[in-house]
Amino acid sequence: MKYAQLTVFNYKIAYYAIRIFGLYWLVAQYGRFAELTGRPKELYEPALWIQKMMFPEYPGAPLFIGLLVACGICIAASLIKQSYILNVLIFLLITVINLPISANFGIRHTNHLIILGFFLSIFLLPKNLDEKDYKQVQYFYLGLLITYSLAGMSKFLGTAKNILKHTDKLLWIDKDAAKLNTYENYLMADRVVPEWIKQVYTYDNFWVVLTVMGIGLQFLCFAGAFNRKLLTFFMLFIIIFHLYTYEFVLAGALNLIPFVIAAFFPYHIFKRNNQSLGV
């Protein structure tokens, strides 16, 4: 398959894979909702204006479960029939469901990548795509990957600014930067840093190189939108990145891993009689 044909082929499968993931995500959100329900209501602190408007108080189970069921029905229907209207409803419901369980209780992970994925695919129906439409798929990939590139760029610019201004702030190129970042997050979560993590951080020079390489790759993620081999490479990098942040930074973003796989996986490897990929 040539690159254009291969790009559209992979997206047509990813479209359905993302929606199957969406059903799993709804179950996971119910688990998270039940977990947060056990916390004192006084700790609920919506951080965004739209949260304060729609959920000034933590919602009750009937309302939240109703939203989950409605979204699940829409996603199931979208697996049977491709529809702009269904996609809009799914995007809106997922956004609303996410509001009371993100960016509050001191939690700062917002599931933005998942919400963005459903938004970018609203009008990108597989039935309407042909080989000539591969650039539309590239924009879909770019919209997702640019979030990582912007995060990497902000780290580079922040480090450069602090170096130029000769501030006393900790830099990502400092030997203890990664270690102190981990220790701070464990302290904020009132958890003890595991002994094996302490041992890993004894290789301080290695962590400087690893941190700089990681930030550099994070910045370059956008390039995966325009090359299939790079997209597969950055998919693997993002998976490793989220596994690291889960264990070392307590980011709690494990749900992003199956989403990343669903969106970026090279499904063409299962297609028989593949010709030159042309990438």
C-alpha cells in the first residue's frame, strides 16, 4: 500500500477502535466516580468555569449513571451507523461526564486527549474517506500529537528562560530534576517513594540524558502525523512515557494508553499481501 492509501486504511479501523475504547472508558469513569464519591463533599473543588456552572456540587449517582448510559447507547449506535449527529452527542456527553471527575479534589489530569480524539473524529466518517482524503487523517493525527509537542516545547522554553535569567529554579537539565519531581509528587499524594525508585534515581547522570532525550522526543511527536513509521515509533514512545508518569509521577493517566493504541496502531500489519508502504 502507498502512504495515502495506508493512512486512510488505518484510520478507518482506528475510528471504530476509539469508540470501542469509549465503552471501556465509560466503565472506568464509573469506577473513578464511585471512588471519589467516598470522599468528603467539602473537598470537591471544580477548577474550570464550566465545571462551576454545570456541576457546582458533586453529582449524585442517578445523574452520573444516566449520563454514562446515554453515552454508551450513542457509542454503541455509532458502531452500527456512522453519523455526524451521533458523533456530536458522544463528544458532548464525554465532555460533560468528564467534568465532575477531573480537575477537582486536587486532581489535574483532564482526559483532554480522549475528548480531543472524539472531537476531531466528528466529521471524519470512514464511509466518506477515500485515498485522496489522507491529509484529513493527517490533521486528525496532528491534532492529537501536537498536545505532546506543545508540552515538550514548554519544557524547553521554560528551561531556556530560567537559564537566561539566571534564576534559582530547578532546571530539567539538573541532575536531581527528575528525582525531585517524583519525590514532590509522592509527597503531595502522601505516599512513600518505593525503594526501587530510589535505587533507579541513583544513576543521576543517566537521568539527565534520559530527561533531555524524553523532552526532545516529546517535542517531535507532531512529526508522526506525516510519516507512518514515525507514527508507530511515537506511539510506542507515548506508551512508555505514560507508564513512566504513572509510576514515577503518579499522573494516573493509564487510560490514555489504550486510547493511544486505538488511535495510532499500525493496523495495516494485519493486512495480507502488503506492498511497499511508500513512507
